[in-house]
Amino acid sequence: MFIGTAHAAPAAAAASGPDFLSFLPMVVIFVLFYFMLVRPQQKKAKELQNMIAALQKGDEVVTTGGAVGKVVKLAEQYVTLELSASTQVTFQRTAIQTVLPKGTLKDL
């Protein structure tokens, strides 16, 4: 009488597989991660490898431990540094951090 007939609501449309837009933020984050972190780190590692491969006798270098010296002897995996007039120490090539400009040791 006063109340009309109640009808069931129409069924919601079923989701049709994963939507590209839902993955877009994740893809953007991975792209940013690659260009801001991974790629610069790879470039820096490549520069370090090239620097270590180009070491020569007489180069003045700094090791990762902070030792400063002149390259006296080079081997395939090792380098001997002269830290002072009577002190020579052998390091692994990978321990070389930086090649200094010529004449830096005289200024120290």
C-alpha cells in the first residue's frame, strides 16, 4: 500500500584483469630508482676500475685506509707504495682510492 516493491540493485561490473594504471606508480618508482641510484653507482665503479687499471710507477695515490704514498712497484693484483724514504708497503690494487696530482707529496 504505502510501500512500493523493492527491487535488487544491479550487480557491479566484474573487474577485468589488472589495470595498467594501478602499476604505473610502481613502474615510475623503479625508473627513478634506476636513474638516481643504480646508474650513477655503476658509472662511479667503472671510473674507479679504469683508474686502477691505469696506475703507473711514480703515481701518487691515497688508499682507502688513508695511507698516502708513491707507487714503486706494480703487480697484477698488488701495488707497492713508498710511504716514506725507508718504508714500502704492499697493498691490493683495489685499496687505491684516488690518484693525486704530481707533486702533492712534496707539499705534505
